[in-house]
Amino acid sequence: MPAMILIVEDEPAIQELLALNLTQGGHAVSRAGTAEAARMVMRDTLPDLILLDWMLPGVSGLEFARKLKSDTATRDIPIIMLTARGEEEDKIRGLETGADDYITKPFSPREMLARIKAVLRRRAPQTTEDVVEWGGLRLDPASHRVSADNNALELGPTEFRLLHFLMTHPERVYSRTQLLDQVWGSQVFVEDRTVDVHIRRLRSALEKTGHDRLIQTVRGAGYRFSTQA
């Protein structure tokens, strides 16, 4: 599944080159030239990952990263810092702000895409096309197929996204609100109980092979995908 990547870079030529390579790599791209412009972009859609230049006009990339990591709405968004600073001390400063990786300019498009893939696999696995499998339940994002004990299952698009998110975040409990943000998107306004409806549909599809037991209700907290059920 393609990731939505926000490029925060004030040099138009570099911004254009980054966007071109990311698009060719299969990702969706949004752009901003300053921290304030990035904030405006993020009011509409939260990205899956941010490529953030260290040297920005006004608020620096370093300070912007600190603000993002101190905000509950954005603290879990992976950040890769882009900079011409190659000294070890500067790298440590960047990582200590909460950045997930650090790329020194100039860098090759292949290196950038590889770093992005590695960070997404670690921090946002639901945005990758890696096959995920637990206890005979198999989901392939690339082909958009789900099978249980080698039997093909038919899932609606929302149930597919919901299952993919839960399978890539096993043993963690998510509230209805958190699932709405992660699966439906933070800018989609629907009732919390909508999650319950789709959980029921998902369990119904998994019931024949007994895999519905993997989708657990945690009373007063939300839902969990259990690998130990």
C-alpha cells in the first residue's frame, strides 16, 4: 500500500526531485516549504512519514520535529531528517528530537527509498506491501487478497484495511477513536460505533475457519488482534 509522505523542504529544485522519486517509488506526496506550511497541510491529512529538512526558514526543522513529537496528534508520525550536516554530534541532535532516521545530503534516490521503506516497516507496517500472516490467516496487500487456512476470504475494503492494521499491530489494544484515525483517517467524521459494525462484519468473514477469535474485545478499552488466541 502506498504511503502518504510529506516533504518539508524550502529548496524548490530539491523538493521537486524528492517528489519525483517518491512518486516513481509508488508513494503519494504532499509538499511544504516551511514548518508553518507543513502544519497547514497536516490539518487536512496526516502523513504516514515526513521527510524534514534541517535548515528551514523561520522555524528550523529541528525545532519543528520537537513540536511534532510533543503533540499527541503527530508524535507517532515517523520523521526522516534531511541535512547537509554530517557530523556525529549533529546526527545525535537530530535523533534526540525523536527523528527515526537521518540522511546526509547529497544522497541517492535508491538510498532514500530504502531508508523510507525500513522506517515504514518498523513504524507503520500497514503502509507497506509486505505479506502478513498469523496462525493460518494471511493478508497480501499487493494483491489485496486474504486467506484463512488456504481458503480465500471476501472482505470489503474497510474490513480489509481494518484487518491489515490490526494484524500489523498485534497484541496492542486500540480504542474506537484510535481505529477511526488509523483506518478511516483523522479527517473522516463518523460515529465511533461505526467501528463496531465493521468489526462484526470482519468477525463474520473469519468465523468459518475460527479466526474470528483473533479479533478480541477488551472491555472498556477497545479491540486487539491476538496472536495467542
